[in-house]
Amino acid sequence: MKATSFTERNRQDIIKVATAHFADKGFAGARVDEIAAATATSKRMIYYHFESKEGLYRAVLTEAYRGIRSAELDAGLEDMPPLAALERLTALTFDYHFHHPELVRLVMDENMRRAPHVGSVVEAHNEMVLPSTRALIERGVEDGSFRPGIDAVDLHMTISALAFYFVSNRYTFAALFKADTMSEEAAARRRAQVVATVLAYCRAA
């Protein structure tokens, strides 16, 4: 029992450090020997747990997506009125991206490399997202609070894009427009705008 617990704890420590390295340097730039040194372990131990650099990266992606999908699915949206549930989902998505910029950087790097890994590692965590979104849309249309014709993929993309951009472009916006994209106050203002935009997109006339 102790050996199993230690092994899992060690695995999670490696993933945590590897997440920071992959997010900071990308898949190509991150080095397993540096990750090993930062975790006081060895490349041999990392390859024992994850088989390869690609295996470690897939584990990092899996954990990154598991976090946001768990937050979405545990939000209790099914127990809320549709408009309140949509507001909660949008705000939660925005806040998760803001407080987990490593997720944004990992996704950006994966897209730059044309997503060679993400499809094979996060399908299980994504399979409930669209059915949940469709159920929310259906409830909203049925009670008259949502307009008809909303596509679940489009809605998911809109919410994700608005949450993602505030983090992905924080440095360029700061440099070009002297915009504050780092403080909690700035995030709260932007969150309110994002929520209002999504609600306006879905609300019945």
C-alpha cells in the first residue's frame, strides 16, 4: 500500500513539474533531463512511468484537460435555470483559463504543431461536454429563455474563445495598449463582458 501511494504521488509530482516545463518551452523545447532534475528523480524513472517524452506530454495534456472538464461537469448546471446555468458555465470557464494559464500555453503549442497528441488523450474527458451543453440548450429553448437554433459546438467554441483570448494575448495587449490583463480586477471586468456577450448570443428575443 505504501509503495503504491508513493508511486502515485511521485507520478503527480513529475506531471506538475512537466506541465510547467512544457507550458513554458513547448513540446520541442522541454527536456526530460531538466524535468528529472527539477523533481529530484531520474530520466530512467520518468521513462519507467511514462515510457517516453511523448508519453509524459500526453499525461500532462490529460491532466490539463481533466481539470477544466471536471470543473465544468461538477458545476451543478443541471440543477439551475438555463440562463443562470449558462452564466455559471461561462464565468467558470473564464476563471479556469485565467487561473490556469499553463492550459492556454499547452493548447497554443499543440495547435502550432497541428494537434498531434490531443485527440488521442482527452477524448474520454471531452465526451460529456457536448451532451451537457446540448442538454442545457434544450432546457433553455424549452422554457423560452434561449432562442432556437443554437449549436452546441458553436456555443462551446464561443465560450472557450472568449476565455482563452484574455490569457493567450495578455502580453501583446499589455505591450500595445498598456492594458491590464493580469489583475483580478481586470479579470472581473472582462468576465462580466464575456458573460454578457454569451447571454446575449443565446437569450431569446
